[in-house]
Amino acid sequence: MKRSAPAVVDGRKIVVSNRRARHDYEIEETVEAGLVLTGTEIKSLRSGQVQLQDAHARVEHGEVWLHGMHIAPYEQGNRFNVEATRPRKLLLHRREIDRLLGKAQERGLTLVPLSVYLRRGFAKVELAIARGRKLYDRRQAIAEREARREQERALSARRG
């Protein structure tokens, strides 16, 4: 399976983004965190072989861990490859971890990765503090987005 080249936005080379998260969750705030990886994992990440489908983060024993992110084993990695879905440590300052812990303990809030990208050669994760949407909220969000698109189309047709 051939992957497309990563998009470069604001000096960030976006490897993968979790579009489903923006649909399923209402994003309250975002945080950038470093990602601890092994040598073969970073090579696999650079080639774009990452999935964020069922990924989520948890604060455990004063550290933040990313669970469920799948990084495909590196083809030339032989014995140095590690398990594809192992928990990966996220690097944050202590005060950010404490703030995330406080928010994550609030009822209905969770930590969801929005995207994985490279900044100056380092792997980073955009982590969101999010509240799950109900089905009717999702439908309402889709209806609002469609209405906004219709308005923009009408305005562009009027101008052009």
C-alpha cells in the first residue's frame, strides 16, 4: 500500500491525523506532547505507517501514556522491532500533566490524540481534552457544517 507524502503545515510535517476524533468528540483544548519511540518505530513513522483509530491517552502514576496507537513494524527492522500497539510514553511538563490529570478526572472528559507529526525531526502528538458527543450532537454538527457550506457557495456564486 503506497502512502501519500506528509503535508507540511506551520513547520509541522503531519504524518497522520485522526479525523474521526473531531467528529466523535467536542474538542475543548489541545496540548502538544513529545512521543518516546524506538529507532525502528521512528523510521516506520517517517514512512507514514501509523494509525490513530482507537488511540487514547491516560495519566498513570504521574506519567501520560498513549494507548492503542498502531505503528507498523519496520520492514528492515528484524529483531529490533517492538510490538505495534504497545503503550507509548508522552513527554509533558509536570504542570501540564497535573492539569491534564485534573481535566481527565472530570466526568465525561477524555484525552484523544488528534494528529502525529514531525517538528524539527522530533515526533510530536497533538493531544486534545475532549468530551464525547452523542449521536444527535453529531447529526447537528453535520447539519451546521452543511448549512455553512451552502452559505459560502451562495456568497461565492454571487461574487463570481
